[in-house]
Amino acid sequence: MPLSSLSNFLSIKMTNENVNSTNKSIPNNLFYIPKRVIVALLTSLGLLILTVIQTNFAITNSLILNPNDSKDILLDDNQLPNTPPKVTWTSVELGYLNSIFYLGYILTHIPAGFLGHKYSATKIFLFPLLIVFILNLLMPLTINDVTSAYRLNYYLTGLVRLIQGLCAGCAFPSSHGIVANWCPPCERGRMGGFIYTGLYAGPVVGFFLGGMMAKYAGHYSIYYASAILGLIWSLLFVYLVYDKPTEHPTISEEELIYIEKSIADVKSLYVWALCCAHFARGWTFYLLLTNQPAFLNAFGFGVTENGTLGSLPHIMKVLVALSSGFIADYMRLNLLWSTTNVRKFMTCTGYIIEGTCLLIMCHVANPYVGIGLLTVGVGSSGLMVSGWHLNHQDLSPRYASVIAGFTAVIGTSAGIISPIVAGLLTKEQDLIGWRHVFTIASFVLYLCSLFYMIFASGELQHWATGTQREEKIRINSEK
């Protein structure tokens, strides 16, 4: 999508009331790209690359567990670049390697939230991701080239995964700090939805291109390609993204005034409702991110089919997530739904449909029907991007990164548990084991949806503002 089209995609068509309230319009210069659009694009792209890197090891998992069943991989010494890794790790051992990433991931959420709030959200977002990209270059070495004596390759791979998880854990809370500084309230659904769509576009790119590259360029090429893409992104982010609009040297006066007038600074049960929603997302998202290729192998798909068909659910999720921002803003601005009702509707609708599809999928033997159900289920969960994903900003824009760090700890704990559960239940790598895995996932979605429906809120909290004057400014801006 051209950048100018993206600008039009994210820009707001101001009503008369909006224009009167801001007293300034968005710059009319045809060639001016709003800086908040560039910030949104690069933040979303950073999250996308991070998720692509997480799919790299999922593809490795499937090749380790089923090297002889992957019909696109030739086990010939003359085609060494395309052969699976020369290790014999079990599903349980791979489950531990998946979980250790999320163990590191969970430890840095709260510190990153506080640091992003107190110092620089953009730096807390950028530099840990840079370390993730560099470490990804080492993964082929630790898996295949380091000696297996005393299981040294296994433990070194686990160490790299742990450090990557520690660094990756900074991305989600710090991204909320970026959104808080750059996203006007009236654009929150569209702009925030676009940014967090990057998380769910990652599996599309990672599984689809990863499967193709594993076949034609060698299995380890996916690690190198992801890392190089991340390093290029890092250079762009350094030169084009600033902490706040006031620090940007080339932002227009009109855009600066518009953002500053729109954004004013502004543990409850509402936060716990957020935690619950985040836990449900963590359970299913990380389960599929780490185990989807292995699950599709149980249907007999080769590595290329695995990547192509496996990307369909995530393509659907991206499309739904992008649309959800427009739907949420339409509900708030045109249908006059309260923010609370919009957040509850988007979150619970997505989760209930996903849970139902996963439950039905447990009793399906046809692989293409299974892919269809997975596509509908995972795709519908994209509605949550304009549901609980933006709820941190509703409760407290000032402390959004801190709240995001706290809820992400709860959510990522699911990323530690679900791969281990999957590893234990799928030792035989058959469909019966996967039925148990997805039945558990569906009930997690149902229970968390119920809790969120009862206890969530989209209203600004009394503890979220510094003074009564700031609270009044914020409420008037929202209205």
C-alpha cells in the first residue's frame, strides 16, 4: 500500500464539531505526510517483524518433529540447505524451548512499562528489538552447528530464546507509550487498530514466506532474512520516529496543534478485566504462533502447503483487525455507543466466535474444513484489536504503558503455559492430542469473555489524571 494511501487510510474526516473544538484543521498540503502516520506505520512494522521472528522457531519445530512427513523437504545429502535440523528433540523439549521465550517475555513487561512512562517509550521499543534481531542471526548456529555433546546446542538455543524473550517483552508496553503520545482520541480506533494489526500480520508473513523460503532457499534462510529486515527497520525508526510531537523537527504547526489539543494527560477491577482478556489472547495467539505448523503436519501437509494454508487464518485476522477500527469508531461517533459497550462488544464477539470454531474443529477430520474453521475463528478474534487492545488508553492514557506492562504479564503467562500443555498432550503428534489442546483453548476464551463482559469499562478512571483541570480537559476532548 503506498504511503500516501496509508495517510488517507488513517486520516480523519473532521466533523464541524471537531473543527470547532480544535480551531485548526489537518494540514492541506497534498505532499505532506502526517508524522503520526509515519509513527504508526513504523511501530506496526516493528511489531510485525518481531512476530515474524517468533514464527521462525515454530517452522523449525515442525521440521524437527516430522522430518520424514514434510514432503517438500528432500532428505538428500546433495540438498543439504533444505534438510531439517539435525537434532532429535522431543515435543516436550520443544515445548520448553517455546515456553522459555515467554518466560523472558513476561519478566520485562512491567519494568518496560515504567521505563517507557518515565523516560522514552520509543527507545524502550527500539533497542530491545535491535537485540532480538541480532540474536536471530545466531539461532542457526546454536541449533545445528554447536556440538550436541552434553546437549550444549539445546541449552544454548534455550539461552538465546530466553534473552530474545526478555527483549521482546519490552515491545508491547512501550508501544502503548508511543500511542499515548501520538494518537488523538478521535483516531484511536483506526490508528491504534492499525498499529496492533502488525502483531497479527506477522504470522501471515512468517508462515507464508517462511514455508516458501524453507523449501527454495534453505531452512535457516528464514532466520537471516527476518534479522536483516529488522536491522533495516531499526535504521528507519531511528531517523523518522521521535518520542513526542513537540520533539519532531519537521512536523507541521497544524498537526502539532491538532495532536496537542486532542491529547491531554488524563488497581481497579477494570484492569483485572483487561488482564483476563489479555490472558485469553495470549493462550490462543502463542499456542498457534509456536505450534500451528506442527498441528498442520498432523493433517499431512508439507512445508510449503503448511506455510500457505497456515497463513490464511492470519490474513483473515489482519483484514478483520484493520476493519475493526472503522467499526469501533463508527459505533462511538455515529451510533453513539459508549466506549465501554464498544470495547465489550468487539472483544467478546471475537473471542466467542473463535472459541466456537476451535471447539467444532476438534471433531473435524477433513483438513480443509479444519483450515476453514481455523480461518474463521482466528480471523474473528481480530475484532479485539479495537476492543481490549485499546482499553488501556481508555482507562488512563497517562499510565497506559504501565497498565499495558501489568496486563501483559498476565497475558504472557499464557504463552508460557500453553506450549507446555500442547507439548504434553501431543506427544504422538496425532489429531486426538490436538483436539484436547483446542478444547482447552475454547474454554479459556469463553471464561475470559464472560469475565470481561461483566467487569470491563471504557471510562477514564479517577486515579488516571493529575488534576481536576486535566480531567475536565480530557473528558471534554473525548466528548
